Amino acid sequence: MNVFLKTEDEIELMRQASLLVGKTLGELAKHIKPGVTTLQLDKIADEFIRDNGAKPAFKGFPNPFGEPFPSSICTSVNDVIVHGIPDNKTVLRDGDVISIDCGTVFDGYCGDSCYTFCVGEVSSEIKRFLKTTKDSLYLGIEAAVAGKHLGDIGNAIQEHCENNGYGIVRELTGHGIGRDMHEEPQVPNYGNRNEGLMLKNGMCIAVEPMVTMGNRLIWLMPDKWTVRTRDGKPAAHFEHTVAVRRGKAEILSSFEEVEKIEGNLY
């Protein structure tokens, strides 16, 4: 396993890439409403990223099982957990949830973040589910400090979500990040404390709980990208790019722009 520790200069470039992702999600938040298609959102994101001097990291991303990813963002609506492909047929409706995963490449380094948005009015059960998932992200990040282990991150996420009655997807994980969008190590959202790779100062990882409102079983769709819950219940996905530090992890991405638009609803 080749895990690359980042210099302070590299981390700064990753911060710039990650903050642009946050700004892109904030721009998209202005447009998320009933009647909008996911393809419209993709076009907004692509233009915004390029206008800010970066390029979309996901467009053309290779797939060992099929065609490269065709779009600039992933738009995962309701029971789609991850990797939803934007199109003009998927129209947002009142009460939907949509997870938008976005990545940028800025000056050779990557940033990655995801936020699950409410479309119009959603139920209190959905809000509780989203809050639990979002809270689990920060609990995982609290464990992303030098001297702890990957299992500490996964355990924090898993315990919080499962104790609230939700499922943790096993087949998909967070990941290392740097010059490449996906680097070693994999960062599972489940595990045991004090197990797995020891974290070191300068490691950069994407922590990203992928949580199901029902059971954790999944389907991979024929496009070889879209992953859905098997029981058809909603999914949620929140993600930050993080630098492992001594004492306290440093979050390089941001939800600040999103929450200016959305408010901190959960």
C-alpha cells in the first residue's frame, strides 16, 4: 500500500481545490428546487468550476466495469446512494433528497466533497436521517488524527448510524486523495477501534459516510455507475476532504456556502 504524506504546500493546493468544491455546491444550492433536472445542475457545476480556473475531476473518470463517468457531478436522488448520472429525465420533485458529489482539480491537486440536499419540504423522518448521517461525518473526522487508526474513523460513523437504526454501506468507502482523486488508503465507514492502518500527520483522506434509511443492501445498475438501495428507501451521503493532523483533523473542504443558502437544517 502506497500512502503519500502531503507537504504543507500540497495541502494548501488541496485546500484551494476543496474550497472550490464547497463554492460549487453553494452555487448549486441556489438552483435545487422542484422542476429542475439533474442535467441542468451538471451544466451549472461544469461552468462554475471552469470559470474558477479548475476542471471537474469526475468527468471522464475511468470505470473498470464500463464506460468513463460522463458528467461533472454525481446527482444521486432518493434511493440512489452514489454515482447518479445527470440527465434530462430526472426532474426534482417536492420531498426528494439529492446527494451531489463534486470534485475539482486545481493546479494538479484534487478536492472532493458531497452534500445531501432537501428539495422543497421533506418529512421530519428524512430530516432526522440526514442529520444523523451528517453528524456521523464529523464524528468520523474527530477520529482522523495522527496515532489513531482507520478503524477508529469507521467505528465512530458506524456506531452513530446503526444506533439510530440506519444502514452502513460496506461495498463503497472513502479514500486517500491528493494528485489523484482516489489514492490509498480506503477509508471504510465501519470497523473496530484500534484496528487498521495507523494514521500519520500529513495523510489526506476523503471521509464520506454513505448511509441507508433501511437495510444496507445495494444494487449496481446496468450503467455500471449508479448504485441504489435494494429496498428502495432513501440514502444520504456527506463528505469532506480532510488532512490528518496531530491532535485535531483539519477539514479542507467546507459546507459554509451551502449553509448560507440552505440554512443549517440538520
